Amino acid sequence: MDTYDNIGKQQDVRQFLEEEVRRELTEPEANLLGIASVYRYPVQGSAIFHEDVPGADHEALSLLCRRSLVNECGEMEYDVHDLVREFFYDRLTPAQRSRYHLWAADHYSQRSDDLSTIEMMHHLIRAGEHQEAVNIALEEGPGLLYKGYVEFVNILEQLPREMENEGIKALREDAQARMGGLGFAPGLVDSDRPKFP
């Protein structure tokens, strides 16, 4: 199968999602899928509910699961298929993206594990809150590098170069040295990434 076949099939899926799925969704269901689309990994249902989105609740989430638009992949953990995630993420306005990423960052800020810290920084960067992400990277980065989190190297790569200060530069150099001078390797361990709580 060549690249043109793949592109054609993706366009067919997008057309199907637009004509047969999106049109049939209630506003709360569409909002839930929009919020869920910012998460890269499975999360608890409570992470995608927000008081500013009326009707986006367990009932709407259950309906999305029954329609196979959201997967329940653990006890109260949910994930969205990559094509569905991309489809709904692409339709978010810049303001929605920023707001939903901030909500996701807040969700991860309430957890104390390393992977949640990495995800919090990712969402802050996506929300445009670069300085806050830099502050967390400076505080948590040395420990994350020491523990061998390649995902943190990806975070360093996401930071805009104009945000680089001596501390971030030192973290980049430390990461490069720990990786044997091979440079940065975004996505190196993404396929082995554990699920988030």
C-alpha cells in the first residue's frame, strides 16, 4: 500500500467522522471529545469533566463508549482512538486548545508521580504557559534525567528556544551526555509508555 492509498483512507475516515459521527453528537458529547482529545494517554473520567462544560458528565461519556468513540481501558480510565483524537483536536479553536490543555495541566498537577509531572509540563507548553513549564523543568528536570526519563528530553525539545536560559541549557547538555552524545531522540520510548492514573 503506497502513501496515496493511506492518505485516501485517512480522508475517507475524516469524511465519515464529519458526516456520520460529528453531526449526530450532542453538544456535551462533542465537548467531551474535544476535551479528551488533548490527552495523549488514558485518563480517569474525572479528568475530562469540567464545571464550565454543562452536560459533559458520566452519562455523556457512557454514550460515547457505547458508540466506540471513547474506549474504557481500565477501571474508570478512558482513551480516544488516535484518528478520533486528531479529528476533534483539529477542530478546537486556539482558545479551546489553550483552555483544555490548562485543565489537563491542572489535572496532572494534583498528582505527585514523575510521569504526571512530565505530562503537566507538556500541557503547559501546549497552552502557551512556557515560563511555568520552564520553572517546573528547572526544579524537577535534574531528578527526571537522573531517573532516565527520555520523555523529559522530549519536553526540553518542545520548549521554544527563546525560553532557553542557563538552567535549561545545562539540562539539555546533561540529557545529551546521558544519552551518549547521540543528541535528542523524541518519541524514543513513547510506545512503551505506561498508562497514567
